[in-house]
Amino acid sequence: MKVAILGSGAMGSLFGGMLAEGGCDVTLIDIWKEHMDRVNASGLSIEGVRGDRVISSLRGVTDPREAGEADLVIVFVKATATKAAMEGARSLLGPDTAVLTLQNGLGNGEKLAEVIGGERVLAGITGHGCTLLGPGRIRHAGAGDTVLGELKGKITPRLKRIAAVLEESGFSVRMTENVSGLIWTKLLANVGINALTALTGLRNGQLLDYPETEELLRLAVHEAVAVAEGKGIRLEVEDPVEHCREIARRTASNRSSMLQDVTARRQTEIDVINGAIAEEGAALGIPAPVNRVLTNLVKVRQKTYGELE
Ligand code: PAF
């Protein structure tokens, strides 16, 4: 299968690398030229939970037009860039190309559907944790399940085909007919972990070591559950707080994507994680003050990059 990874930071590189190991023809696409150049010159170096290795059977490009048409595009750009990235990557689409988003946060599938039409789009979540160490180098900090679904719900032959290709490449995969419940379930983990790690500098697992962060994790997730219930979302887990704790434990040594963003002084995905809970809650008349506080603090952090140190 010909696979293009649109946005090849830590997670995009991990998926691209493992799919290349599984025999797919993979092109990584990322605007960070040094990273793509290093992949082309020396391969992608992965260290961590599945062992250390260098994968040379993939290539990197900075312009999607160099990648040609793909059978499958996996979107891993920051949620803030979803629409613009897809608009600039139409050249990846042939008549039957499927586009799968595994990004964090709310609304990515819908944004892709606005650009390319809903029939091409699949969505999902992944429990893997990964850190970009430098150009051409990533650390796979924790493994978890990857769950996929069609935006329109049904388990289709193409969904089964994509799930099988991921399985053959070493991913543990499940399919669901409840993709919005799935995305909300993952969102609840990001709601509990990402902003708190970004603000404190703690690794995911360390959030559970301190009663103060553990309490905030719990309160933020409880608010998000109330909003999900208000929207009629069918969550995929019985106990979302325990699910969030479990993800923090399974990716204990990981620096969350939002912590990696603030460390590198990049814009974060706060608006589609805690910010989305505060906004959706306000629209429904469901208070979400902890999520509002976390959102505002991360935003101030972003606005003052470089000013306070
Ligand atoms: O955003 C992240 O970092 C990841 O979604 C997760 C699961 C919190 C692991 O670090």
C-alpha cells in the first residue's frame, strides 16, 4: 500500500516508520526540512519500547506534490493546521485515496471533510506516546491500541483493509462504528493530561504522583464527561477518569505533545482540547471552569514565549 504521512512529527514519523517496516511504500511529509533531509540521508532512527533501530526504506519530502498519489493519507499535522495542510495536499488524492486522521482533539474529521468531502475520510485515535528527539530521531515512549472508524459509521471493506495493513506493521488495531464516541473518549485523556503536563513540565505518569495534579486531572475529565453527556455522545469506556489515569500510566515516561509544543515554543492544540470543552460546555450551559483555567493559562504561556525567561 502506498502511504503518505501528512505531518511527520513524532507520531507521524512513528506510524510512517512502522508501516515502512511492515512493507508499505511510505513517504513522510513535513515542513521541517532538516528532519526530512536527515531521514533521506541516514534513515529514521527509532528508540524505545519496541527496540532501537534505523529504518531506511522510506523517504521524506517537504512538498506534498513530490509524494505523488497515495492509497492512504494519514494526517498527523497539528489540529490547528488541519484545513490548510489538506488544502495544500490535494495532489496526494487519487480517485480511491482514503484519508485517515489520528490527530488529537475535536473536529479534525469534519475539517478534512469540508476540504475533500466526507466519503474519503476515516478517523481514529491512537494510544501510542512518542517524542521527537531531533532531526530524523524519535523515541517511542509507550504503546497502546489504535482504533479506527468511518466518519459515517459503518465497518467497510476499506476500513478492514487499512486495519489489516496496520496490524501487519505491528499495531494493535480495533474498528468501531462509534467514531465520535471514540474521539471523545481519547479527547478525555488529552483533557486530563496535556495542559497539566504543559503547565507543570511533568511527564505523563508523574501527574499521578502529586495529589494536586491528580485532583485537577480528575476535575477536568469530570467536566468533559458532563459536556459529552450533554451532547449525547456514547463514550467507549465505563470510567473515563480511570481510563485517563491508565493512559498516563501506560505512557508514563512520555512528555505529552503539548509539553513538547511549549518546550519548543510552538502553538499548542489547547483550543481543540480543554478549550473545546470550555466552549462546548458554554454553548450547552454546562460549566467547565477547570478547563477554562487550564486553557487560559496555556494561552498566556504561548503568548509570552521568550519574554519571561
Ligand atoms: O498528546 C499526547 O501526548 C498523547 O495523545 C498522549 C496519549 C497524552 C500521550 O502522551
